[in-house]
Amino acid sequence: MSFSLYIDCSGLVEGLEKHRCLTNLHETISRSETVTDTRSLSKGSLILGFVDDVLCLRRAGDKEKPVFVDFVGGKAGHRRKFGGGKGQDIAKAVGLNKGVTPHVLDGTGGLGRDAFVLASLGCTVTLIERSPVIAALLQDGIDRARLSPETVGIASRMELINEDSRLAMQTMATDGQQFDVVYLDPMFPHREKSALVKKEMRIFQDLLSGDPDADELLAPAEALAEYRVVVKRPRLAPDLAGKEPTYRLEGKACRYDIHAFKAFSSDQ
């Protein structure tokens, strides 16, 4: 770990589950330190802790809003209500326009935005996220979504696994598991240029040192997918692992490369 990560345990006079969450993170993340006063931390240090009952990741000395997962309000809430439903490219890419609601394995969970869109459209989604910090933010967002009447049904269709995707998918394949669709959105290079995404990507690159092994995701994904593997890429990015897909869905900023193996059955 080439950066300083502090687990902020201040202000938690109640909430055993939150204490347990922070304690587990401290034990899981090597060389992390627990603190109860973040004011003296050097500028740029990463701080993980609860703010108003929401697990947040922020930088010491940074005036920007912290990074956290919110599936109930904000952009996720707006997209849930006005996002275009099954007409969205991501919905078409995984086969929702075929009249099916596939079980999707999201091998690059991140902050769960695409997985939540798919779950909101009826898919069951299993997410894999290798960073324990990002996974903790994501699980906190899922847990809070399960407490809201607006999103409890959607969040109940999302399950998170904190593990390296390559190893997890290889183990699943060895155990005979299979998913209708495997979805991959390698972190780097990234397509969006908003200030929020830039901030998140800087933090992600600190946590994950970029995504140099992204090409290694395709083969285990193909071993797990019964119908198709979908790869989200920047519009001008090279094919993942240099393998040309069966076909593509192209938008203005990104594209979806579909590696199709067979057609969806009518009873899928």
C-alpha cells in the first residue's frame, strides 16, 4: 500500500455494527491505522469513517465532498426514475431487450452504479470488488438501500463478494457455477471527465494502482457466462485482451462489446 489510510473511529458512541465494520477494515487492510482525531493528519491522507451514518472516504485537507455510495437519492435515484428503462444501452447489452431478466455477474463492482441500474430493471446481480475499502463503501450503500421502501426490492437483488475477480471467477468455474451474463467495466482508462469522477478515479488509483491486469478478466468471464460477456469500454479504447467481440453497441462516450455465445431462450 503506497498511501496512508486512516480508519476514523471518532463519533461512534452508538452502533455496534459500525464499530465492527471499522474494526474489520482495520484488521483486513494492512498498515491502516485507527484514529479518533483526524485534524492532525497530513494533507492527502485517505480517511475512511462514518459521517452522518454514511460510510465515507475522504482526503485530509480536501474541501471536496467525500466519496460514498447512495442508491436512494442523488444521481442513482434520478436515473432509477427517469433513466430510460430497458431502452438504455446497458440494458440492451445484457439482453433485457430480449424479454429476459438474466442473472448478471458484475466482475468489476466498483461503486455499483451499473449493477444498481441492472437490478432496478429486474436483474439479479452478483458483484465482485477486490478492494476492501471500495467493497465496504458499496456494502454500506446496499445496506442503506435495503432500509428504504423505494429501493429495498432492488437492493435485495444485489449480492457483494469482496475478492479478486480473477480468482473468484476461476473458483466459481471450477465449482461448476454459471451466470447468464458476465459484465466487466475495467477501471482504466476511464471515459467520464466530470470533477466527481476525476476525484473518485484518483482515489481508486491510489487504492488499486490502476487496473493493469484488466485483460486477464476476459477468459475467466467467458468460462462463467452461459449467454454472453459484456465489456464496457471507452469508445476509442482497444478491445479487452485484444479479442474482437461478436458485436458492439456504441454511444457518444462509451461502447459495450458483446461476446455472445448463444441466443437467450424464451423461458430465460
